[in-house]
Amino acid sequence: MIRSCLLLIASILLVFPAIAQDLITPDPGLTPDHVVEIQLSSLQQNDMSVPDGGIAQTWAFAHPNNKAAIGPLERFASMIKGPSYRMLIDHQEHTIQSVVQSDDYAMFVVSVISSTGQKYSYRWELSKVQSGILSGSWMTTNVSAPLLNVDGT
């Protein structure tokens, strides 16, 4: 576990050295809604400081189990730029609505207005890390494919 976290940090430093200086890192003091806000604001301004800096920031808050399933940052970036998630990049605005929260699990409905003006919603799930260097930190475990909005869009 610690080894995989160290490898992740090393890969970020090697692949995106300018990003690593500016990343907000997981911390037990951050609430789940704050974590989602960090991720969405970063994706909204994806290339603000460096190319794909928002994607790297979002990756920093991916749960270790999620990272193990997805693979390295480069694969995550390709997934975010794919058809289910690309509308999160450079979106115009977003809202975060809490659906459920317990001591170690939280789920939100996130709505975004894409850069093209279309509305998309996602189910955004987080869990607290239970052990290791990130213990007690809220991190994203799952983001659904876009959900059908009530108005049919």
C-alpha cells in the first residue's frame, strides 16, 4: 500500500513535475463535499496552470482501490477524455447535491453544464481510506457514466 502510494507520487513528479508542486493532497480534515469540489473545480480549469493539471488533481483524490483498478495516471487521463467524462473538462458550471453520507461513505449527484452548454449528471461516490498513509482521507471510489436528467437531457 505505502509502496503504491510512493510509486504514484514518483510518477506524478516524473511525468508532471509542475503539477506536483500545486496539487492539493488527500487529508483527513477535508470533507467529502470539499473533495468533490476540488476535483470538479480542477477539471473545470483543466489546463489553467499546466496541460491536464485538473486531471492530475482529480487523480490525486482517486481512492487507492480505484487507482488499482484503473491503472496509471495516463490511463486515467485517457478515460477522462473519453465519451463518458470529457464533458467534465472545461465545463461552465457545476452543482453538488448530497444524497447520502455516513461515517465512511458519501454519495453525491453532480450536475455540470458542459463547455457546449449541455447538462449532464453523475453519481459521485467517496469512501474514507481505512489504512495506510492516507487513512481517514475521503477519496473517490466511483463516478457513474452520465445519468439521464429528469428533463430528458
